Amino acid sequence: MGAYKIFLEIFLAMVGMGYWWSGKRHGNMRLMGCGIALGLFPYFVDGPWMLLLIGLTLVAFPIVFRGE
């Protein structure tokens, strides 16, 4: 396990925790779902590039689809 993968896992978990907390506070299920996904998906992904790609997609999802 490389240092990049560990750093990405910790960073994405912190962002996921923030998304979950904010979603719970505002009653936004989209943020809560992305927060849970950001916390759980690193356990199932091996490669650091896939981790980065999926993580950035999950981070951007609530921002892009904010008003719908």
C-alpha cells in the first residue's frame, strides 16, 4: 500500500464525514449518501488512480447536481 493511497483514503474519508454531517444537519439525503459512499468505497477499490477517479466523482456529484 503506497503513501498516495493512504493519503487519498484519509482525505476522502474526511470530505465524506463533512458531507454526511452537512447533509444530516440540513436534511439533504444527497449529501448524506455521498458522504457514506466516500467513507465506504475505499475499502473496495485497490488502485490509487481508480480511488482518485471515483473519489473526485463523488465529491463533485453534490456540487454539480445541487439544485435538482
